[in-house]
Amino acid sequence: MAVPKKKVSKMKRNIHKSTWKKKASIKTQKALSLAKSNIKNFKLNKKGFLAAEVAER
């Protein structure tokens, strides 16, 4: 049988939210950094597709 849980205080709720948001923020920063570094390794060719640069020299 379902039993209601105790109410979580505003302070605890805010602490939980802030830690969740910090973790999400760190993950988004890492993902953005990775995407930026990947963009530097690719270039747009005439057909509009991304292709890895080939060292011809």
C-alpha cells in the first residue's frame, strides 16, 4: 500500500536542485568543448559534407 513520504524542506529541495544543475552544467561544458575541438578537425567540402582534412604534404 502506498504511503505518503515526509515533506522535503525548501532548503533541502534547493540543495538537491543546485547539485543537479551543477552536474548538468559541467556535462554541457564538456560536451561543448568536445564539439568545438571536433569542428576544428573537420572542414566543409564543396558538396556540403563534413570531411576530415587529409594531409597532402
